[in-house]
Amino acid sequence: MDKKAIPELTRMSSKGQVVIPKHMRKNMHIAEGSVFAISSFDDDMLLLKKVENPITKEELELAKEAKNAWEEVEKGEYTESSAEDFLKELGKLISDCENDNKK
């Protein structure tokens, strides 16, 4: 039987760390600092996927801001504006971002 097909047991530390067996780390070129996406299924299974090009801190911050904005909308905490005013504000934000990227 293929060694990859045989599940292995590992334990979680008090810090929530789980050891990936050495031969798996070697075969998958996993080193300290490697980044993984993690998903859970059916409350009893985790799936780890090695990510070669992780998102940047800026992208993560943007995702958090979008999440917070949707939560505010769901609570009714938003300001209505005309399409024209919205586009003006959006243009300012884009311009500010472009200026920040030039620095």
C-alpha cells in the first residue's frame, strides 16, 4: 500500500500546534514559515493546503475591512448616497491608494 494512503496520528500541543511528520514535510518541501490555507469539514476533519503565493498583509487588511463593512450594512449602519456622490468618493479612494503605492 502507498505510504501516502496510510493515515498517521499526531497530537496537538497546548499551544494548538500540530506536527506534520518529517517525511511529509520533506516530500512536500514544507519548511518553517510555510503558509497553509485551512478548512474544516463536518466538525471533525481539517484540510490543509500548502499555499505558494500567500495573500499579502494589505490584501488581508482589505478583506477584513470588507467584512466589517458588510457587518455594518447588515446592522443598518450605513449612509445612503447618490450614484454620482458614490463614484466621486470611490475616485478619491482610488487616487489615495495610487498615491500611497507610489511612495
